[in-house]
Amino acid sequence: MTFKQIKENKFFKFITNKYVIFLLVFIVWMTFFDENSFLNHRELNKEIEKLEDANNYYKDQISTDNKIIENLNDPDSLEKYAREEYKMKKENEDIFIIAYDTVEKE
């Protein structure tokens, strides 16, 4: 193919149109180089998703903590919680803590 034949090709004419060239340059600029580029938006969307996941996690934690606080209003459950979590004991009482070995034996 000679240069003249390439120049007369419909696809080549379309690609070398000044509006098409400008449009392609604009798309490349907006995708990669601009301050508000597609790549920046994608990173920001990922960060937003992480923050929303953290927000949901903390809301769930707050609801479970509120349930625990409601249960601790009862003196018996408060005593049970203190004994289990903080190893508290009554006077003249001995506590034996049983620790299970997590190492597998061969």
C-alpha cells in the first residue's frame, strides 16, 4: 500500500479528522492526567467502600455492646460477667483457671 492509498482509506480519514483527534486527546487526558481523573475516582471509591465497611462494623459493635450493657443491669448477670471476663472472686473463694494447650502434639 502506498501512502496515497492509505490517505484515501475511510478509516484513516476518520481518525485524522481534527475533531476525532481532539476527542481522543480529551478522553486520554480526562482518564489519566486530570486532577479528577478516572483513576483518582476509582481510588476514592475504594476508600469510601472501606470507610463504609468500617462504619457498618462499628455500628454492629455498638449494638452488641448496648445489648451487653442492658444485660449488665441485672446484678446476677453483672456478677457472672465480672467473674468470667475479669476473673473476680468473692472473699474466701479460690479460682482455678484451666488453660487449654493449643499446640498440636505429634
